Amino acid sequence: MLSKVEFMETVWHKAAEEGHVEILMYLWIWCKELQLKPEELINELLLSKDEYMQTAWHKAANVAMLRYYRKCGIGLKNCS
């Protein structure tokens, strides 16, 4: 879970990028059950960056923004 795979992403990054909230919740519960040290959770999971220097939080925000735009009918051609 904490090891990085393709493009320096963790499973946490990939789940956030794909918008899989259920997987993120499961991973969080699993981390708590493993009793990882707070430093490990923070540095290796929550603040870990991919090759583009983005955290899973960045990826989740991008997914949420795109979903909002689609819901509101805002396309890229309407952006200035």
C-alpha cells in the first residue's frame, strides 16, 4: 500500500485519481488496523508525491472538480 509503483504512485494516489472513495476508506481502516506510526501515515500515505509532485489530495481534488464541471454542464470550451 505504501510502496510506489508505476509513475511513483501509491495505491492511495490511484484510488484518489479514479475517485474510488470506498477503496480510500478501506485503505484508511487497514492502515489503522496495522497500527502504522503517525509519521508513516503522514509522510508515506497522505503527503507522498508522484512523479508530477502531486499528492493523492491533488488527484482527488482534480476528480471532484471534473465531476462538478460535468454535473453543471461546464465544458472546457466555456472556460476562459
